[in-house]
Amino acid sequence: MNTIKSVLRYVLTIHFSALLLLSVFRFILLLSNTTNLNDESVTRATITTALTKGIWFDNVIACYISILPLVVLLVLGFCKQLNKISIKIFNFYYIILFGLVFAISASDIPYFNYFFKHLNSSIFNWKEEGGSALQLVLQEPSYYIYFFIFVVILVLFSTIVIRIGRITLKQGQSKLSKKQYSVYIAISIIVIGLCLLGIRGHAGESPIKTSQAYFCNNSFLNQLGLNPTFFLLRSIIENSKKHISANHLMKDEDALSIVQNELNINCDKEAHFPILRNINGCKENKNINIVLILMESMSAEFLSMKDGSLTPYLNELIKESYYFENFYSAGTHTNQGVVATLFGLPSLFDKNMMKNVEITKCQGIPRILRERGYQTSFFVTHESQYDNMNAFLLENGIQQMYAQEDYPASKVVNGYGVQDDYLFEYAMNRITEQSKQKTPFFATILTISNHPPYIVPEKFKSVSKEPCEQIVAFADDAIRQFMSEAKKQDWYKNTIFVLLGDHGKLVGKTTYDMPLSYNHIPLIIHSALFDDAPKVFENLGGQIDITPTLLGLLDYSFDNNTLGIDIIKQKRPYIFFTSDDMMGCINSKHFYVYNPITKNEGLYDYKSKNIINERNSYISLADSMRNYSTSMLITTDYLLKNNLTRVN
């Protein structure tokens, strides 16, 4: 069995040596960023956690590199073909690949110190000016130290690789007995399996993502745990994906001009933030709590189905609340609903803004309220890293995220985690704990049960023959239980509850290319503080309007750097939305639809459910709706590309 010992000693020695040397780079990055550690949340424990997460991510890259030599050398050893040539080949393989990883880690330190972000795909924007970029680097003396460190570490690593290679060859190979063959195979399978697990990152349902590095409210520590090579590769992969856009319809400057006009922004052409407007309100904190419930796939059409029997509680709640009957989701996916609702950014067709490896910094309501002393939390049923949600939210004002990792394993029912009823029960306990603090809270609860695969409790199966309708009744009842329990709490009378769909769902017959039921969602705002409820609003609105509308209810002064308006005090001519490869726009009567791929467009009288395309009969209206929608989407894309989504 000397052969397998030799192979494992060779691979593991190199593997762990690489991990140790990668930790040196991370420690240097830490030392060069001590100014970013002047934060109350930074402790010795949080720094240790960040460094530990760094080893975790380093191990993923190391396992990717180690898997090939591990498999090949174990096979060669099994066949008694381990020789000088194979070891030399893998010596060269290790030095080249880990040398590249070390080079990226060394280059990442000055890049991070300048941009406060890891090396990403944007570096390839300089490929045409490579000579100039290299000249700039060579002319900056402070960069020499990192080149020197890289050379020292590469030489040290190369020495280790060559030396362990020689030791491996000296130990030779031994002939295996029949019994030893089976042991050799068993050990090989276990070790290869562990290496594959290392590549995956963990035993969870999905492979490791950059969001696993995010664990606290200090942006530097969240980024410290990321391996620069892992981050760069993920950035290249994400940015290589082509996304649908409407940018071919209008120039950026024309879009910005239209948006500024529509939002009544008197902005200087040289202004850095083109949609920023200062909203004046009360300067004092009213310390009013907010609980925002994003209801999975809750189409407004569900509220009237079967005479309202699927959602009896929501229908009753409307009678005591503000209800917005012409309200629409930004897109048709949860990630789009979260971004639009909390941060006022429209959905850009098939793009997932949360999945950007380089986290988009947003202005949104979590950050604005946190700056006013609010506690901010977010509750989900599934893994926190799903859709990169954990990283995105922690970087944008959410202090505490509760997810599947926090719940008992016995409560997990499928790949999406726990059911809505348990989620609400858990959230109630945490929110009540938060209420005991002297500061107000902002809590967001994202439900999931109304999403296949449906897990329908027996008591709701009599509601309908269709599981997709039974689960709506269950989701409605879970909200009822939560609100009933909330009324018993001391914090209830000083809290605003906001209930809306994260997006809709296909309900009934599809009339148009874009099913309206997928974007038409309910918005219910309920509070014991409202002395003029119930009240029904006919104003057009969308998820992008939530931030300014809620801050308007709180009467706070704030910087509105979103595409949203206060739909209680202001009116929109239209509301727009997308659905992967389609763009829609609504007014009080007409529904405009545009496909940026086929360039087909239509205008329909949706109030009468007319299927006749009236585009040619109302050309000016169709053009106005198209220009309104595309200008909003192009402006959003402009803000994202130029990092203007958060006011510095």
C-alpha cells in the first residue's frame, strides 16, 4: 500500500501548501485594509470567520486543480505505472496553475485597495489598451511589493512541489495483493469523492456561490472571504451571458431626458446622479415599524376566483386597509420582485440583478431606514445563498437574514425549505424579540408555498380539486394566522403591514402574449395607525413605487434615487413591466406589448378583453407607451453600468 500513500502524500502536501500560501495573500489584504475595520460590528470573531471562509473558498479552487492529478496518479499507481515522467508532468501542471492563482491573488490586492472590489471581468475592458495599462502599473512603485511577494511565494511553492515529487519517486511502488486491491479502490473512491465535494463547496442543494462569503454587515469582511480566482471566474461566467434589452430603441441621453421629464426632475446636465431628487418630509423619527410580506406568485386574480373563497382572509383585510387595485410586479421572478420592491429598480427582462458577482449597491428602503436607526431583517424559507440573495441583501441594508440554515431540519419539506406557516411562526418570534429594543424595525418576509412542488395540508384539499388552488388557500390562511398573532403583540398598533405579490401567476385563459395575471398583483397596506381606512386606490402603481410610498407614509425626508414615486400623492400616466423576453405597459384602458427580439408590438383594449391589435389605430399612444417604458428600462441599465444606483 506504499503506492497510495505516496500519491496521497504528494497531492495533499501540494494542496495544503497552496492553501497556506493563499492565506498569506488574504492576510496581506487584511493588513492593508485596517481602516475598513473601524466598525462596531468588527470583532476578533468576525475577522476569524472571514479568514475561515477564505480557506473554504481557496479549497474550492485547490480541489478543482487537484482533481486531475489525484485521479490520474491513483489510476497509474493502481496499474503500477507511476513513473518519473508522470510526476514531472504534474509538477509542471501544479506550478503553472497555482502560479496563475497566486498571480491573480497578488494582483487583486492593489486592485481591491483602489476599487474596493475584487478583480472582475471589467479588467478585460482594458484589453485594447493593454500596453498603456501595463505602463501605468510599472510606473507605480507601490505595486512592486506585490510582484515581489508573488515571486517569493511562487519560488517557495515550486520548491515544495519539486521536493515532494522527488520523495514520491524514491518511495517506489509496491505490488498489491488481492485484498489490497479492494482496499486501494475503496480509499481512492473516498478521496476522489471528498475532492469532488470540495469542488462543490458543501453538501447543500446547490454548489457554493459567492454569497456564502457574506455573513455580517461589514462589506470588507464579507469580501475578504472570497477567493480572487473564484470571484474572477464567476464574474466572467455571469458577464458572458447575453441578456435581452431595449437599448436599441433609444440612446441613453434621450432615455434620461424622458425619465427626468416624467419624474419632474430639474436636473443639471452635468449632475452625477441623473434621477436623484430630494424628498422633504418630517425630520424626526416617528419610530413606526414596518413588516413587508412578499407573497409568492400571488396574482390579483386569485382574490376574485371562486367568489373569493381561495383568499378569504386577504379579502377581509382589504376591507380594513389601503388597497391598490391597479398594481403590477416589475417582472415574473422572485429576484426581480425583491429588487423592485425594496430598491425601486425595474426588471430588465431576463437579467437577475442579485446574481451579479459584483454586488450592485442600491439606495432602497432597507438602507434608508437603517441609517435612521431601524433594525432590518429578511426572512426566507430556503437557503440564504439562493439567487445570491444573502450577499445582495447584506450589502444593501439588511442587517440580519434568516433562512433554511436557521430552521430545524424536520421542518424542511422540499428543495425550497420550510412551509409558509412555519416561516411566519419563526418570523413572529424574531420580530417580537426585535420589538423589545428601543429602535423601530423593518422586517421583510418572503413566502414560498404557492410555488410548485406544492405541499398541501389535508384541511385545504376540500377547497378545490386543483392543488394550485388549494395551495393559495393555505398561503392565505398562513397570513391570517400571522396577522392574528400580530394583533396580540404590543408592537402591532405602531406597525405598518405591507402585503404584495412578488409576482403573479398564470390564472385562467391567456388573452395576450404577456398574460396580465403574471404581473397584476395585489398591494394591501394595513395599519391601526390609519384613521381613514378602508380606502381603495385606482392609481397605477408598481413594485418600484414601494420605497417612496412607504417613506411618504412615514413622512421622512430622503434621497429618492429610484424610478419609483409616491403613488398615494402622485400619479403615473402608465406603469410598465417585463416578462423575460417581453415588455408591457398599462394605462387605465390599453395594454401595450413589445418583443425586443422579434420587434413585434401590439396595443389592446384589456379592459374589455379585446384581442384585436389596435396599434395602427392609436399610433401616438403606442409610441408614447413604448417610449415611456423603454426610457425607464434604459435609464435603469445606465445607472447599473455606471454604478449610480446608490447615492454616495
